[in-house]
Amino acid sequence: MNAGSRIPLWIIALLAAICLGVLAWTTFGFVVPFKHETGQAVLDVYFAGYDGLTVGRMQRLLGENEIANSLLQAMYAGPELIFPALLTALLLLVLMKLRAGGSYFARPISPALIKLIYVLPFVYGLADYGENIASLIAFGGSAWADPAAELLPWMTRLKFASLAICLIIIARFAIVQAMHRGDGER
């Protein structure tokens, strides 16, 4: 019996609902008020990435606007403290439920590649936490603010790249699994 087959679907659905709840808390409790207060979005939502100049502008903005700075600090102490772990767990459970494996272009997927697939959610989680820590340091005015500001765009890119790869892999295995179920019913 495969480990993925023992994961009840209701657990995945519950975890997805909790993730959506925390995402709504982040969005409506912090991201929207931050945009209303400053006219700018928090850097965490820049899907296409950003550069050092954007980080510098945000540092100046947060230095001048105490409300925006408080919102950002509260976001990292609240929902952003748990969301990366929740989404990492959700991605991993979905991958386990889909039982990554099988073949690719009529060749079996190597066990090393399957292990790499299961590591991807952790790459996302570590990159998201790294981005949060770099943000706290870069916008906190410490002596490490400049190195953290340089690291911040790279952590965001790694976070979104690993998340995108996870979602593509999940879609691929879901489609393959649905196709095999369709073949088995005929």
C-alpha cells in the first residue's frame, strides 16, 4: 500500500480551507490596508519579482510611514508566521496523494527525480520563510538591512518559482492519474 493512498481527501480539503482562510486574513487584514495606507503593494505579492530599487523605495516608505511599518511587522508576526508551513504541508500532501511516479515520455521516472519532486514543497516553504526573515531585517533598520535588501528579491523569485513548479507538477500528475482512471474504466 502506498503512503499517498492512506491520506484521506478530507484532510487535504481541510488543510486547503485553512490555507485559504489564512490567505484571506493576510489579504484583507494586511495587504489591502497596506495598499490603502501607502498606495503600494507589499513586496510579497510581486509575482513577477522586483529589484533592489524597489526594496530601497519600500525601505524609505516604511521609514516615513509608521502605520505601514506596523502593518508589515504585524503581517510577519501573524499570518505569515504560519502560512508557509501550511502551504508546504498542503503541497506535500497533494503530491503524496497523487503518488508521483510512473513514466515520462514512455520512460520510468527515476527514484532520484521522484525524491526531488517531494523536496520542492520544502524549497517553497524555506524560501517563503527566508523572504519573510529578509523582509523583517531589511525593513527593520538593523546593521544587516543592506545585505537582507539585496537577498530579498532573490528569495521572492525562488519562492514563486518553486511554487509554480510544484503547481505544474501537481497538475501534470493529476492529469496523468485522471487519464489512467479513464483508461481503466473502458
